[in-house]
Amino acid sequence: MLYKFEKIDGEKVFECGNTRIKILISERELSRRVRELGQEITRDYKDKNPVLISVLRGSFIFVADICREIKIPVTFDFMAVSSYGDSKVSSGIVRITKDLEFSIENRDVIIIEDIVDSGRTLNYLVKNLKARNPKNMEVCALLDKNVPRKTVNKIKYKGFDIPNKFVVGYGLDFAEKYRNFPFIGYIENE
Ligand code: IMP
Ligand code: MG
């Protein structure tokens, strides 16, 4: 089955079998904004050697793109957490399914997240990682969903504010599908 692009009512949509995806952020917009974020990080971390902690699986494309826009030495580590299962609604329980390989003690840490929804995952991660005594820790998130939250961790490097819709593409999935779309969109007909 091949993907199909179409214009319906002047809007760009993407068809994947019977599923219709409305494009929210195009490939071009993504790459422009990711470049800007990389430049900001480059400026702020000049003379430093931060570790980028990518939260799997959703941020694998984002981290691959942004790291190539960061023009200073960085190292990488990966962490996997799970809170959704196959649902569109967060279960609220955050579980580490893969921990870091390296110590972050005394390091400049940048958490690379795909999206902040309820903020539970990020709050949990920040708390968990702060306990490991990094020198400094900041958050870089591609998407910030417009939802009411109790506690919010400051997102220092933010890609886009988006409406409260369940989005897919550019690493983000629905039940593990659609991660390889080059854009961010939402499912229209479900
Ligand atoms: P939170 O804990 O509710 O902030 O959810 C954060 C995590 O849930 C993200 O790291 C994503 O993996 C996933 N998530 C939240 N919203 C979406 C969405 O709209 N599409 C796909 N994944 C999402
Ligand atoms: Mg996910």
C-alpha cells in the first residue's frame, strides 16, 4: 500500500489506506524550526559538551535532525518510558522501560522530547534525572500541546505550540503506526 497526498477543499491531506491525515506542520516548517532550535542550543552551549538525552521512541527523528544543527561536541544517551500503551490517552503511570547507559553526574543535560501533553512524563523524567546530580538540565521539546496542566516544567527550547489534538508523524505514533511520516498531522476520520 502506497501513501497518497491529496488536496481536499484546498487543504493538504495524506491518505494511508482508509486513514486520512490532515497536515498540521509541514516537512519544510519542521526543518526550519529544528534548525533554529539547533542554532539556539549551539549559542547557549558554546564551550560546553552537553549530553542529549533522547526519550524513545517518539523523539528518534527529532534528535537525529536537531543534533545535526548543533555545531558543538555533544554526546548521546537514550531512555525509554511508557505511559500510553496503545491508547490515545495517557495512563498516568510512567514506567522506565530502558534506562540511560552513562552517568550524567556533573554533566550539562538536555532532555530531547517529542511532545509534552499532560506533562506527566516530563515531570517524572526531570525528577528522576535531577536525582542523578547533573550540573545543569534543560528541556527541548518539539511540540507543546495546549492542555491545562497542574505542574509544568519549563521547556527552554520549544518547537511549536499545537492544539489539543492527537498528532502523528515525525517520530510520533498512534499504536506504533505513522512514525515515518515526514510531517506532523492528525487523524481526521477516526
Ligand atoms: P504526557 O506524559 O501526557 O505529557 O505524554 C507525553 C508522551 O506521550 C510523549 O512523549 C509521547 O510519546 C506521547 N504523546 C502525547 N501526546 C501525543 C500525541 O498527540 N501523539 C503521539 N504521542 C503522544
Ligand atoms: Mg508514544
